[in-house]
Amino acid sequence: MRISDENSVDDKPITAQELVAQASDTYFTTVTSEELVAESFDLSQEPTKFPKINTTKIYHVLPFPVANINSKLVRTGDGVSVARVVGIDQKNVIVQYEGIRRS
């Protein structure tokens, strides 16, 4: 079956490759990699500057883990500088700022 326009159908056999080519031409637009990259990044904005985080100790044997960050004891959910602590394990503290996570 071949698609000739929106309302008519031709009963001649068609290969899968021909069908994909027809659909691609009809429904998709070809873009260059430069256009795709330009669409993905908004270069008019400054890159997000992650706040300075200094972890000195992690206390993981307590009923809930606690970390000493920037000379302040914090647990999961607490704020540090302008970031938020989203996880603490034996060796890492995971901090999130503006959707970016770092450990």
C-alpha cells in the first residue's frame, strides 16, 4: 500500500524502506547538528555557578546520616549555602543546586 496523498491509497506493494522514506519526508524536518546544538543551549545565559561546598566529615553510623559541610552539621533535606543536601552515604554527600547534582 502506497500513500499518495492524505485521502487516497494506492494498493501496489511497498517496501518498509520506501514507507519510512515517505513518512520521513512527510512528517519530519531535517536539521543540521549545528542547529540542534544551538537549540539545546541558550548561550545568552551565564552558566550556572555551583556554590562552594566543603565537606569535612560524614557521620553515617547515627540513626540518620549527618555531614559537616562548611562548618555546619546538616542532614538530607537541609540547605547549605544556596544548595540543598539530597543524599548522604558513607563516602559521599549529594548536593543539588538549580537542578544540578554533585557529590
